[in-house]
Amino acid sequence: MSQPTVYSPSPEFVRNANVQGMEGYLELYRRAEQNPEEFWGEVAGQEIHWFEKWSHVLEWQPPFARWFVGAKINASYNCLDRHIATHRKNKVAILWEGEPGEQRFITYQELHRLVSRFASVLKNRGYQTGDRAIIYMPMIPELPIAMLACARLGIIHSVVFGGFSSEALKARVQDLGASVVITADGGYRRGKEVKLKPAVDEAMAECPSVRDVIVYRRTGSEITMQAGRDLWWHELDATASEDCPAVPLDSEHPLFVLYTSGTTGKPKGILHTTGGYLTQTTASMKWIFDLKDEDTYWCSADIGWVTGHTYIVYGPLSAGATTVIYEGSPDYPQFDRWWRIVEKYRVNTLYTSPTAIRALLRQGEQWPKMHDLSSLRLLGSVGEPINPAAWEWYHRVIGKARCPIVDTWWQTETGSTMIAPMPGAVPQKPGSGTLPLPGVVPDIVDLNGKEVGPEREGFLIIRRPWPGMIRTIWGDPERFKEQYWSRVPGAYFTGDAARRDHDGYYWVLGRVDDVMNVSGHRLSTMEVESALVRHPAVAEAAVVGKPHEITGQAVCCFVTLKQGDFNRDQLGKDLRQWVAHEIGTFARPEEIRFTEALPKTRSGKIMRRLLREIVTTNTVSGDVTTLEDLSVVTRLASQHDED
Ligand code: PRX
């Protein structure tokens, strides 16, 4: 294997960095390793405001952890109130640009006012600590405002990505037993309105737990408001009080539940609590983004995913940063939109996904070249492995060979970044997340839980509890134990394969389970299969991820049909649309292949490994002796371009 190029930060970057040089990193890492509780206690004391301090840092009854036991905290207070008592009072907290071009510069003081008003609205409607709210909104400031208002009162929020369908929304409202839904008429994407309210209306028919649907007017388009259930945000806001103090909550009070795909058809509600999550989120913000008070920081993710929770809302605001939020798509009205934003606001840090980088790379260098990107000093990548070619392009064309790139490995479950280079300390290798952050103890093991040597592929696990870790799966502690803690005793199982090189650098290779990663969005094969078999024409379905040049993976479905006369062209289109309706447009399959039968083992399990091989190489090798019907495989392999 050829040796990857190593990129070291410039001496100037190191000199100004929050953590300087390898020695700086190693010193922190060792301290955390030797005495993790003391280390995290120190970090929590420095980075976070506590109404009352903890009696002890960690209570660990595997796999259940409690961090900062007995302490009192409020996340909204940490993101707002503590800053308005400082020089940050009139600093821009949220710098927003709508897709049609509107701008809003919301200072910390103003954000505090807006959040307090909306928290008062919720309080006046009778919502209180422990209630659950679903937030289904476009990328407008009212989305973080709703989150912070919930957090202010201890209402547990669950943000549902605006690209999810009414079916997905309904499942989440029901699982969470939410009593309020906060939404908008719609938002803008690619020059068109994406309506949200009709999906809410459809879902509400089967959501008896919901008392109120609060609707923010973003686009002003025609929507239906149901009397007795639907309320306009602006009408409630008109009489709202600005005095709504943050409620001191237990450190382990749930902050949010975020649904993500697992290996079954049912999404898992990942539960995060307050004290530990906020501590690690705030610290990692400063470590990986080398955050400075004067930075303009932009994470291009959607707030509906964990990246947006941690690195658009809670991390930057808790750290007192200016966080840029852009509502729309990178290619509207043309492919230089992002670079235009960087130039206009003099963005210093850009954090995005390999899929976005590849999509922009494909459009050519002329787009970034149209703009002055000299304000950038740091770049980040998240969500999926980044291929070295995309890394190099990002580094050369966007970062002008000047900006370190932080490739950050983490998951919805981990809460914040676990493996990433501290940019002024750790030299980067394209495609590697490099080294674990302080307090994170990963390992790579074989099937028996035994550590594998350097350069060997194995399962990525985390050996020690960390403050921002998932606490449980909402309503399903058994699944939590089984999914994450049953494979390697005492350790957290990430579901990723990885190897460690001779320098101890981690290279995450991808999922080892039936989870696909499409454009950095997690999607379970089973979720798509369950959606497909709900269609009246479908008998059976098997879904696999197919390598894709831009999105990393694409959804490829093998489908057997019930008896009947079907127009396959039309049905292929219908099924794609069906999946988009059942889950969301981002899950729309790239390919539907109709087949007579699916390859199965004698016990009836679909052999996805074979299907993966077919879509990857269009050939089949390896052990197929357990197949029920070998001819099926050959037929599948030979018809790859039919659809
Ligand atoms: O497979 C890993 C991949 O994304 C998974 C987590 O997905 P999700 O919970 O949706 O969170 C995405 C954003 C944090 C991981 O199990 N993944 C995430 N970041 C990287 C990555 N794979 C390689 N390199 C990364 N930097």
C-alpha cells in the first residue's frame, strides 16, 4: 500500500492554536486517560455554567451512565444567559441566510429575547419539564429558537428532519408520545417551496397525544389551520412575556431524543441528557474547530441530524460563537452559492460532508474561483469516510493548501466528535480521522473482542464511558443493551469497521451492519424493505447500499412481485415514489431491480452479502453453497442494467 501524504499544520497555525503541537495533544490525552473523572470534572467546571455542582463525576453501572451526578444545569442558559452578561451581548449568535436571499443577524441578546418569548408561549400553553415536543421545521432561526425554548423549560425535544415524510413524522410523534408539534408552513429549497404543514396534517390524524400544533409562517403560502389544534406562532408571540427564566434541571435530565436508523425497520430514539452532552459538545467545539471568539463558523448540515444539533446549535452557542445557518441548497441559483456565502460573511471555518464536497468538485473549480475564500482558516468533514481525492480537492481548491482539514468521526449515539485531529496539533492524512480526542478510548477488535494489531481490519469499539454518550434508546433499554453493549463485554460497539495504522491513526472503513450511508444520512436496509413490502404489488424486497460516486452509497432494491400483470417501468417509478412517501425523499431508491426470487440461505435469510456483491461488481464469487436457488443469483447478476 502506498504511504499517504501527511499534512502538518503551519507553524503559524500551531502558534495560535488552542491546543498546540503533538505535545499539547498528548499531554491532554494522557491526563484524561490517567484520571478521566478528574479530567472531565475540570472540563465541565471550565466550560459550563452549573446552578449546583455535582457530588461525583460519574456513576457507571454498565451500560448505564450518569455524569455529573446531582448537578443542576440548563442548556438554554448556557447557550444564552451566560453570554449576555459578557462582551458577547451584542455579538451575532446566528447569522442566517434564506435561500431567496434574506439575511438575519441575531445577536445573543436578541436570541435570548426570542427564545424567552417562545418559552413563555410553551409555558402558557401548559407545557412543562418532561413533556415532549416534536420540531419539524425548515432551516430558519425559529428552529434553534424552538429547541432552546424547549431546553429552557426541560421539555424534551425531538427534531425531525424536514425531508422526512408524514409517515416517518407520525412514527416519531407516536413513539415519543409528544404533546406539541412545532412546525412551519414550509421552507425553500432549489427555488421552490417545500411544504411541511400538509405532512403534519396527514400525520396528526393518528397522533392523539398531540394537543397543539404551533405553526411559524415562513413562506406565507396557503395552508389549512385546524381550529382547536393549530396555532400561529406570531399570534402566540404577540402577547408573550420576555421574562421566562431557565429552569435548573438535573444534569441527567433528557435534552433531546433524535431518531436514527438501526438494523431493524423501526428507527431508534437516541436519548441524550444535558450535563455530559453539553460539556463534551462545548469542549470538542473548541478542540476540533480551534474556535476563537472572533470566528465566523459555518456548519452546512441540516439541524435535523445530529451534526446540526451539536455543531450548529448547542456547541457553537454554548461556546459563544457566531454560527452561520443557510436555509437552502448549494446549487441555487447556481453552483457558487456556498462560496458566495463564504465571501460575503468572511466565513473562517466550514464544516461539511464528503458528499457535498464530491458534488461541488464535480462542477469544477470555476465556481469557487469566482470568489474570495481567503477568510477560511479551517475546514471540516463529517458523516462518512472521505476519499483522498475529495480531501485533496477540498484542501487545494477550497483551503488553498492553507487550511487544516478536520475529518471528524462520530455518531448520533456518541453525541459529539470522538476521533478527529486537533488542527493545531495532529498532522492529517487524507481519509483518516487520525487520533481520538482526550477522554475517548477507542479500540479495534476481532469477533472475540480481542484487539487486532496495526493495519488489521476489525470492529471499532469504545472502551470507556464518555460524558456525551447515548443514555438509552427511548422506551427500549433492552434494545440499547443488545445493540451496543452485548457484542464486546463492557465496551460500546459502534457498528463500524476500522483499522489503525502504525502511527495509531484510525481509518474508519464503513458500517458492518445493515445500515447504509447515503449522502452521510443513515438509512437502514430493513427500513426501506419494510416500506417496499407495504406496497400492494410487492411480495418481497431486499435492499443493499451500492457504491456511488457522489453520495457514497445509493439505495438499490431487489423486488419480487405478487401475482399480476404489472408495467415494470411504471411500477419502478411508483416504488421509488412510494419509498419517498413512506420515509422521505432522501431515501428514494436509485435503482429497483425486479427479480423472480431472492437468494436465501436454507434457514430463509436473505443473503445480502451476495446482493451487495452483485451491485458492486455485477459478478458473484465466494461460498454460495447455502443458497436455496443458485440460478437466482446468476440471473440477478446478468440483468443489472435492465431497469
Ligand atoms: O459509519 C460512520 C459514519 O456515519 C455513522 C454515523 O452516522 P450518524 O449517526 O448519522 O452521524 C453522522 C454524523 C456524525 C458512523 O457510524 N461516519 C460519520 N463520520 C465519519 C463516518 N465515517 C467515516 N469518517 C467519518 N468522519
